[in-house]
Amino acid sequence: MASIIQAASRRDILKISALTAVGGIMGAARASAAPKQMTMMHESSFIPAYDAYFKNTIAPAYEKATGIKIVYETVSVGSIQTRDTTVAETGTGAEMAQMAFNWPFLFDEKLVDVTDIAKTIGEKGGGWHANAQEAVVVNGKWKAIPFGNIGQLMNYRTDWFEEVGVKSFPETWHELLEAGIKLKAKDHPFGFELGHGFGDNHGWLYPLLWSFGAREVDKDGKTVAIDSHETAAAVDFCREFFQKTMFEDCLGWTDVSNNKAFLSEQISCTNNAESILYVAKRDFPEIGKATGQAQNPKGPSGERFHMLNPWTHGIFTHTPDVQAAKDFMVWLMDPKQVAGWYDVADSYYGPFLHMYDDASFWHKEPRNLPYRDSMANSHLPGWPAPISRPQSESVAKYVVVDMFAKACAGKSTKEVIADAAAQLKQIFKSA
Amino acid sequence: MFSWLMVGPPILFLCALVGYPFLYGILLSLEDRPVAHAGTFVGLANFVADAHDPVFWRVTINTFVYTFFATILKMIGGLGLALVMNQDFRAKNLIRALMLLPFIVPTVLSTIAWMWMLDPGFSVINWLLRYFGLANPGPSWLGSPILAMISLIIVNVWRGLPFYGITLLAGLPTSSPDLSEAATIDGAGTWHRFIYVTLPLLKPVIFIVTMFSIIFTFADFQLVYVLTRGGPANATHLFATYAFDIAMGGGQLGMGASVALAMLPPLALIIIAMSIYMKPNKS
Amino acid sequence: MSVERGGLRLRALKLWIPLGAFMVFTLFPFYWMAVTSIKPNSELYNRKIMPMIVYHPTLKHYVDLLTETNFLVWTWNTFLVAVVSTAISLVFGTMLAYPLARMKFAGSALISFAVAATYLVPQPLLFIPLADIINQLHLGDTLTSVMLTYPTLLVPFCAWLLMGYFRSVPVELEDAARIDGATRLQTIFKVFLPLCVPGFISAGIFAFTLSQNEFLYALIFLTQTDVRTVPVGAIAELVKGDVFYWGQLMAAALLGSVPVAVIYSFFVEHYVAGLTAGAVKQ
């Protein structure tokens, strides 16, 4: 076995150098054909006008002003992290990329320090929201420019809630449970994701955990704090909430499932970003009229929480002309450009700059205002611990989600918390 | 000499494009290697951590269950399919090609179709149960841990069966008068003919297709990734998806590589078995 | 025809019932795709109506797919990539399989092991080093990048499959040709390879299909919409966050697969004739 590997590596080197020579010739032709241009990599938006605005308005305007062509590369939602990783690892490809969650922290060493332009942009824009920094400031340096938050709210059917006598969305989780029991009896169950999607599971389970006063890890980012009475209360509640208001399939859901279930009128309440309301208004006007959005309920602690899902823009260190990329970033984030971009997305991306707190796009659809108001108590998974590698691993392994999911499927509270605590201790051992 | 001239170029090609990634992967698995950071050599620490990770063992069991049942079903079904399609019937070629459709259609897209067919709100089975008032909403194909695994196996078989069938078909004798007559004269029944004439002819092809099917199923990724991403609560996580989540989602390239390389020993055994079986002097 | 004499019941038992069952299992999802691709969204999401029937068919999804996305470009790219990768894989596969199946030489067992060992490299994770190679060759965003990398997934299986078929061709046929004075290469091209057409079709179908299906390498190496293949293009532009453009996705699935099946139907005609007929005659 070892000999095969050694043999392979020797031939390998020969072959690669031969191929490089050929590739060099082919590559030269390409490089000369494309002078000054930069690429911005972005997750494709479900709002077609949003991607189109960059391609048709922003990029041409910049090319006209500076002669630099900005290529806009779109990647599907499940693939963007893979693409970002490849670019960061190989040091080739897009100069600028959109990131989410704590990626500026993950890609830290491969990202340019943008503290200077973040200051400039922040001053011009009335200052940054405090929690924006949770995701982009790594060791005191800004590693990306916050763009917008994709908030997660309670999405519910106002008409069905009214039928069971609930006029405004419940203020606490327990009131929501009461409403859910009545609604399920009328064949309008709730549907919250408990499976392995990328966002809608964490989107309500972390806020639920927090609002019961429980924490995954202590503020120090090292001490596992999941084994607590508060967690037990949250898990007990979740099990009851699931069993009395939902149905089994939610345990296997991914992010698309609750959109599908809501729009096919299978469920009366879920936790999701604005996409449900947006598509409902476009394709299912009747449902659109009866869809309400509300902030997450309060827990026994009297607090309410939301998931922070910040989209940010980073510049990779392999960028040949860092200044040009920074210049573009500043230009892009100028209200003259970016306000229009926010606007076509109907406030789906909630800006992190205070100057937009009362921007006109918030009032186009008053039902979206809770997104703005939820910003103040939105946090990344793992909060109040600072972002860290073990934290990423915990999310990737769905430790908290599966703790709740297993309880919902019938395991005892003690058991699921012990499982999660053991897993987290292993994960945070290195911290 | 002639042999070496022939095998040389493809071997070089494979070494260049596979050898390097392979070594790189082994190196990764021995490092604490966060994404976009330099790694530190940690020896077998990642594998030790895997051994302490209950999800890793869950994933191991899942992968074996998934591979075992999917392969058995594809083998039996594929053989049946080949025998059925080996007969003479109208529009034979078109039907044979149509049967290949599940294999042809891009997996990511067909799996998206299965998302609906396995949704209790829309699956025909659930619709019928609801229609006749037998159950509401009926079985949860992806929500119950056992059913979710069964559903994935069904989708995998659906995808892999046609290629099995068509490959075995190519190894089958045509419904040639010579052969069946010869067998009939010998007084052999259909079953005997199958066991003593057909099966031995097919043996090498069955063997190869099965072995490769095991390899591909064992390392399957796309199907799970689109359908459940490993849920509910890891009930359908496989080596490849778990490794991917850790490496990409968690940014732990070293640990991800160690999970992926855990596939190596069982697969290596299979491949060694293949090499022994296929030695040229044996027939 | 002895089967006809056996009566209709026997034929139903041996052919139509199992064939029907296989066809339902295999093709039902395609029926579903077809139905979905012509359903308006209001019907697709309506779970009160029977999901298998379309009440108000529409071609909107097809029109949107063809006018609003680069689907035709992706199709052409996919076709090019699949043809080239298949050709490379078959040539390399034959170069490996013939010596391994026919000649005894030192190291043949080792080589056959090493070829299959290619699959020990877990693809979902180790695209990073491969991406590195591709970038060093300056092949990012070119179809060449996937034409070069797909054969790494295809050659080993093709080689092994061909080995299996090559073995089943009787050596005597070649020996006879050699005695008649043909050189080794002549024998291979004139006598041997034509007998293996079914094997090539089988390996070719495998290679062609896998290369038009592949997702991960295409995702990593092809980042611009005009060089993408169908799976990556469709997912990038029709799966938007948690909103899926179901109708267009299903239209893409059908348009991307049914024509290929029809093309295959011309090949399968030659499929069963060659090799086994020869093998049985001897």
C-alpha cells in the first residue's frame, strides 16, 4: 500500500508539471482577454429583481464610472459556503464574496482587514447596529462589511388564528402553545423545522433555548452550560409544543419544507424568513392576505430572541489590487447605490446601518416591520459566547437541534441533555 | 512491454489527478486543520475524537445498513429486470432506454421530485389513505427515523436499478434459439437453465457491478444531502454527508477528512476482494 | 416461437406483469415530474386535489426555463463535457482493461487494485486539492476542467467493466486471427474490439450519464452561468434560498433526460447482438 502511494506521488509530480506547462499556455490567452475586472460571489436571491439589480444597474454603473467590470457570480444557497471555502483554500477565484453567519471568523486569515472602510461606511450611514459586529469583528478587526440581516420571524395565518379567538399573535411561548392546541384540533397544525436544514431549525430553537434562560456555552466560550434546569424546561416545553401542535414529518424537514407546507395550507404557523409572505403575495394572493409576521414569543424569562443571519461582504487576501476592491465596497455601500439594492428586495435584507431604520422600504409592507424591530435581540448561534471554531462545529453537528428533535421523538429530557452535554464537552475540549 | 505501454498513460493520468488529492486527504486527516488556516500535525487525534463521537458510530451503522439493503435490492431487482427485458416484445429498444431514465436524470433534480413524492401532504399513498379516510396525514416518509432510511434506500434503488439491469442485460445471451433449445433437449427447466446456464455467464459482470455499486452507495452523498441532510436527528447521516458537514459547515477540514477516510478500510477490503477474484489466470 | 405456444398466461407471467411492475416503479416519478412541470403553482400546492392529475395545464414553466435561464447553453455544455469525458474514459478504460484481461504480466494484479483504489478517495471532501490543481493549470471556469476531472471518476469503473466483457470473449478467436498472420494491434482492432461493442455501450452509458449528472466538481470549477452544466445551472438559478422553482426544475429534469433516453434507444439495439451471440456460438 505504502509503495503504491509513493509511486503515485512521484508520477504525480511529473504529470502535474507537464500539465502545468500546457495549462499555462491555455491560461495566458484567457488572462489577456479579461483586463481589469473583479468578481463578487453571491448567494442567489429568491427575489429575482435583487440579483438583476446588481447585474443590470450596479455593475454597469461602476464600469461606467471606473472602467472596472464587476462580475456577479451567483451560487445556490446550499453551495455558497463550499464555494467560499474553495476560494479561500486555493487562493483563486472571486475577489469579493458574500458570507453568512460566522464565516468572516472562519475565513479570518484569508480575509482582508476592512476596519478602515467599515468606519467610513458606518459614519456615513448613521452608525452600525451593535450586533452586526458579533459576526464580522475578529480579534478587534473588521473582516467583512455587514450588508443585511435575513430575519426569522413567526409566520402565521391570521384568519385561522382569529377563528380560534386569537386576535393578535401570542406574546409568550405558552400562549402560542394554547393557540396551537386549538388550531391543531381544527386541522390547522403548526409546523416548525426540527430536521437538518441550514437555517429554519436553528432559527427558532436557539431563540427558544435563550428565552427560557438557557445557554449552550458560557460567556467565556469554553464552559459548556447546556446541562441546566432552564434547558430542561425548554426541552420539556419543546416536546409538548411539538406533540400537541405539530406532526411527525417536521422532524425530517429541511428549510424548504415549511415554505411548502405553509403555502399548501397544511400549517397555520411556522418560523421563517420573509420568503413565505413574498411568494404568497406573488403566487397565492389569498394566502398572502391572511399571512401575518410577528416577533418570536417571550419565554419565562420575559425576554424574546431571534436568530441573527447576517449577510456580509468580505475581500479575500489573494485579491491582486486590494485597494480597488475596497474602493468598490465603499462605493457599493454608498446610499446612492445600496439603498436601491435594499429597496428592490422589499426589506428582505435588513440593513445594519441606522440610517435605514426608518427607510421607505420598511413601510412598503408594514408586516415586515417586526424584522426591523427584531434586530435588537438577534444573535448568532452559541450566543453569548463569542464566535469560535467549536461553535461552528456544534452547529454543523446540529447538537442543539438534535437535542430538541430527539426529545420531540420521545426520548427523555435527561437523556437528550446528557447526550448534548457530552457532545459539546468533546467539541469544546480544544477551546 | 506492450502491456506497460498500454496501461502507462491511463495510470499516469489517474495518479496525477487522484494520487495527489489522496495524499493530501490523508495528510489532512492527521492535522488539526481549520479552514483557511495552516494545520498542525496531531497524529491520530482526529480518529480518536471520532471514536468518542456517538454520532460517528451512528453514521457508521447508517452507512452499512444503507449500503447493504440498497445493494441487495439492486442486485436482485437488476437481475430480474435484465431477465424480463431480455425477452422479445414490442418497442423493446424504446422501453429499454426509457427504463434507464432514473439513471440518466440528474440526481439533484430527481431527488427534488422525490421531496414531493415523500411529502405526506402530497404523496399518492398518503393521498389515497386520506381520501378513503384511513389515516391523516398517514406515514411520515422522512420524519420517522426508520421510514426515512427506508425511503432513502428506495430512492437509491430507483436510481441505481436501471443501470444494473442494462449492464446485466448486455451480459445475457439473447433469447437465442440455440441456447434454449440446447437446454430444453437436456431436459432442464427454466429454473435450472437460469442457475446452470445463465448465471455462470453473468457471474463476472454481476460481480463487478455489485462491487462498484457497493463502493458508490457506501460513499453516496447527493441523495441524502438534498433529501434529509442527515435528519431526523442523524438517522440518515452517512459518512460522506457527515464528513461534508464537519469540513464545510464546521470548517474543520482535518476532522472532516478523518471521517471521510474512515470509509477507507471497508472499501479497501472490497477492492482487494475484487482484485483477487478478477486475477487474469482465473476464469 | 415456443413462448407463444406456452400461451398468453405464461407470457403475462413471464413478461408483462414483471415488466409492468418495473415500469411503474421506474417511470412513476417521471410521470410526477411531467405533471408538475405543466401544473400552475396554485394546483401544485393544492393538496385537496388528486396530485396525479392536471386540471389547467400550462407551458409557462417551460417557456420561463427556456427564456429566463441559460438552459440551452447549459445543455450544450453538458453534452460537450459528457461526450469528451466519455471518449477519454473509454479509451483509457480499454488501454487498461485489455492488457489486464488478456496478458499475464508482472504487476497486473497490483495495477487492477490501484485502478479501483481510485475510488477510495472520498470525492465529497477532497475536491479542494483538485481545485488547487485546476487553478494551477488556469482551467477554472473552462469546460476543460471537468472534462479532465470526470474521467478520474469514470476510468476505473469502465476499465473493470470492460475487463469483465473482454474475458468473456473466447481467446480462440484472437488466436485464430494471429495464426492467420494478423499483428497484435490488427487483431485487437479488427477482431477483438468489434466483439465487445455491448461492453462499450454499457461502459459508455455509464460514463456519459455520470458526467452529465455530476454535481460537486461542476459546482466548484464552473462558476459562471455560461460555462455551467445542467445540474449546477439549474440548482444555482432555480433553487433560491428556501424557495424552489418547482415547475422549472422539473421541466429541466425532463428536458435534460428524455432526449438522452431516446438517443440511448438507438444504441441498445446493437446492445445484445454482438458479444453474447459470439460467445454462445463457440
